[in-house]
Amino acid sequence: MEAVDRPPNVADVEAAAAQLRGVAVRTPVLESEALNERAGGRVLLKAECLQRTGSFKFRGAYNTISQIDASAVVAYSSGNHAQGVAAAAKLLNKRATIVMPADAPAIKIENTRAYGAGVRLYDRARESREAIGAEIAARTGAALIRPYDDPRIVAGQGTAGLEIAEQTEAHGLNLHVALAPCGGGGLIAGCALALTSACPGIAIYAVEPAGLDDTRRSLAAGERVANAPGATSICDALLLPTPGELTFQINRRLLAGGLTVTDDETRQAIAFAFRHLKLVVEPGGAVALAAVLTGKLALEGRTAAVVLSGGNVDPALFAAAITARSQ
Amino acid sequence: MEAVDRPPNVADVEAAAAQLRGVAVRTPVLESEALNERAGGRVLLKAECLQRTGSFKFRGAYNTISQIDASAVVAYSSGNHAQGVAAAAKLLNKRATIVMPADAPAIKIENTRAYGAGVRLYDRARESREAIGAEIAARTGAALIRPYDDPRIVAGQGTAGLEIAEQTEAHGLNLHVALAPCGGGGLIAGCALALTSACPGIAIYAVEPAGLDDTRRSLAAGERVANAPGATSICDALLLPTPGELTFQINRRLLAGGLTVTDDETRQAIAFAFRHLKLVVEPGGAVALAAVLTGKLALEGRTAAVVLSGGNVDPALFAAAITARSQ
């Protein structure tokens, strides 16, 4: 696919920002005294859970769909890309079909349908979402909207990073470090394009669930390596076997490295965000915060940006995380 | 007390905004497609749960304490004013003692202590918080920081309304209606000063829990009336017997009326905010949203501002609200 051959650059991120102006939410950057004290530095939280559809995925989806001619789109996603594509397609008057795993959080499936998209459920163990998506695209003429390996998607997600740079500058602060959750790597690749351009010398870290640290190990190895089959986590948004091809091209060049957190550390980060930030953050959206809370990186005297990438979490999981005694 | 004799005006609110600049969070105004569809109009949500200390109370507390000479302060509060005073006193290098009911939410008591304040618990049924506060003030020379009946408090809370007016104008919108939770009436009185000045013709409604609608009934009667003794609600922030003296002077002049919601409607509003807004809202902070969700006011074709005034809620109550089947 030719799109993969042309990696995006910071100008593409800026163009995406112009495309998204007045459509995407310019999400706030929030601070917590409790968190700053714990980190010994300043931690700026980019609240992408407050984005349209409850995650950053709307950015890339809208940027991509606004550039295609087809009157219908198809996507495969465990949920956040699904909602992003469904909502963007609705705004742009295109029909959307989303291929989702039958075990995706109910809230993500319901919300995707609520945006007017058709949902095709599949069995994660027995069926290939790529094959189903390609079949629907071939049969209906719908354009396939990839979740991360597309320069328009990466540029769209990068607008979150562009905003972080602008918002940090408006606070008169100099960013030393940035951390973001990493699944396929589109969010962090896009943010890295924007942030390394705006903040020379910044160290950017991908954060992944333990056992699903394909990006961390790929960065260390210098090539894309896969997670062990069957590895799983409560971070449903981050359950991918390998880094993306396009995203890894960018990330190996721009990232400082990868960090991992356990599911229990992620649950505690969800509880912290509930208690101190008053934000609803989903497991996959909370891993970068979890890395800060557990001191995976020394932040004394430094200023760090942390992306809270989404908030689409089923009530039962959230309720269990906030009422657990370990917080 | 002479302060009560001099009601604040919009110039006082503007002066408070200058005082709070760079200290209070300029909280975002958020929108939800699901909510707009349900209301048939545009609903702008002022997310004061994202304010320092998790509620709007920081605004009035900081504005007041920054104007006093005493090196110590004392306050009585079920929790949000407590945290606001404790955090503001800490920032301004003053000692704080807070008189809190023993049955206040644990999270509010713990957070108040975490800001470095001394906490004196009392029995809501057998002791008078006013008497305890006055005794501490007399004995220690601490300045009493009232929760609402003080023009500096009202002006401080009104900065939330000033921001709503500015943020709405930045969106190119014209506000027709505003709704805010009402306990002692400081928040809505301050917001009414700012909003009636910036948006002539706006209709402003106080929202209260059913059975604790002293402001609604007082507005109808033209004089301050009390709730039935023993009336209670899950809205711990709004459990007050009568409207404030100063606040009612303002509210009877500027408000369009009062609305009430049941505790079950409030729980459903908490669940809605969890699901669609990704915000943690406490019961007392969710009543104005509950009024919109249950259609207590016709909003078709109109633009309404709704204040989500706080997010300090105990995990067990929140977990029960979001997992209840009725949502």
C-alpha cells in the first residue's frame, strides 16, 4: 500500500490540526498537586478521554475520512478506533461498517452503534479481522480506514502532541519528557513528530502492558518483534501482536524507549485518576499515568507530559478498580 | 457582620477573576452529542469538578483568604468548602482548622487533611458547627471563612460564571439558560451576577434535591423559608436548612426560579457523566445535569450552560451509581 511508503512529517500534523479545528475538542492539559508531589516534578496530563468519542482516535479517523472520496468506510477495531471512525463518518455523511471482536467492552460496541455505524462482530480466536475488513471493502467499495498504519491517521493523532506543545508553552514551561500509551503506535508516533519538532531534546517513552511490550522490545532490538501468542491484559485497547510497520519506522527514530506496567498498576492509576483528577480513564488510557505513579522514570525536577488516551471503560471494571483496597 | 451588608456586584467578580488568574484552573466547557440530542438544544457543561480541590469552592476560598490579614483561618463545611479553604490557606501560607461533620464522605475528610489543615469532627445531630467555628475563631484569632454568606466568597464563585460567559462567546454562542446546583446559594448568586451582566435576558435556575428545595420555595414565596427538619439526600454538599441571607438577596433579584431532582435522577446523571462525559461528578455536583436529562426545563432550540460543580464522591457510592441497571 503506497500510503505506508510515505511517512508523515510535522507539516502533515499541522495540516491535520487545521482540518480538525472546530471539530475535534482541544482537550485540556490538567495538573494535580498530589501527582506533582509524588513525581517530584511537574506532570501535565493531556485529557484525551474528554475528546469526542472518549478517545484520541477521533482525530486520526476524521483527518483520514475527510480526505477520501468513497461514500462508505470500513474499519476493524476493538473499540476506540471503531467509535472514532463511526463518529467521523457520521459528521462527514459517509456510511460506516465496523468489524469488532465479540468480546470488546459492551460500552464500546453500544457507542459505535449509537453513532449510526453497522457493527460486524467476529471471534478473536477463530477469525481474522483484516480478512473480514478486506472482504467488506472489496464487496461494497468502502474505503478501509486502518487503525494506525496510515500517514493520515498518524498525522491526525499527532495533533494531540501539537496541542501539548502549544499548551505547555502557554504555561511558560519547557517539556523534558513525554509518555503515552502504545498499542499499534499511531498516537505516540504522531505525538513524537510534533513534540520532537517543538521541544528539541525531549525524551519520549511508549508505555505498554507487561507481556504486551512489543514496542519496547522492538525498540531495543532495532526491528519489529512480536508478543508471545495468548498474552493478554485488561488494556483492551492495546492488545496487538506487533508494532505497526509505518509507526515503527517513526518510533525507532524518535522514541527514547519503552516502559511497562502491570494490570494492577493500571487499576491503581484508574483509581488515582478517579480520586484526584475526577477523570474516567480506561485501562489502556491509564498506562502512562501508571508508569509515572510507580516511578518507572525519574521525574525529579523535570516537566513531563502524560497522555490519558481514552475513557471508554465498562462500569463493572471501573467500579472494581476504584473500590479495591490497594489504592 | 458588615460584609453581609454590602452585596457584591459584577465588578467584584471581575476583581476576583484577576486575583485567581494563574491560580485557579480555567475549567473547560464541554459538550456531549448524546446530551445535545436528548435536550434538543445545545448544552455547555462547565466542568468545575476539574477545579483545584475537585470543586468550585476553591475560587471563593482563595479570593477571600487572599484578602485577610490573620495568619490562621477556620471554616465549617461538609467537605468541599473545607478542601477549598485548606488548599487556599496552604498556598497563602496560613494555618487552617476545618470543622466537619463526622458523617462527611471519607474522601472529603482525607483530602482536607492532605492539604495540611487540622480537622475538628462534630456530630451533625447534637452539635452546632457555627458555635464550634466561632469558639475556635475567638480562642485562636483565626479568621472565620464562611461558606457562602460573604461577598468575597460570592464574587469568587462567580468567576465560574464569568468564564462561562467568555467561553460561550468564544464559541460564537448566545446563552439562553443557565442551571447550577444550589446549597447555600453562593455559586449560583456569583454566577448570576456575571451571567446576567454578560447575557441580558438569560434565565438562571437553581437546582436542588427534592425535599431540600428551600431556595426554590423561598424564591416563590419572596422570603427565606426552611426545609423540613430531617430532610436528607445523597447530595451531601447541598444539605442546608435555608438559603443564605446575602445569597438570597442576590438570588431573589436575579434568578428565574428553582428546579428539583430526586436522588435517583441524580444517580442516573452521575452514570451519564461517567459514560458520556468521562467525568467524575459527585451527587451535589450532578443535580443541574440531572434536571436537563429529565427534561425539567424545555431546551429545544436553546443554548444552556450547566455547572457540574464538584467531583468529590466516595468510591462506593459512585460504583453503585454507575453499575445500577436503571441507567
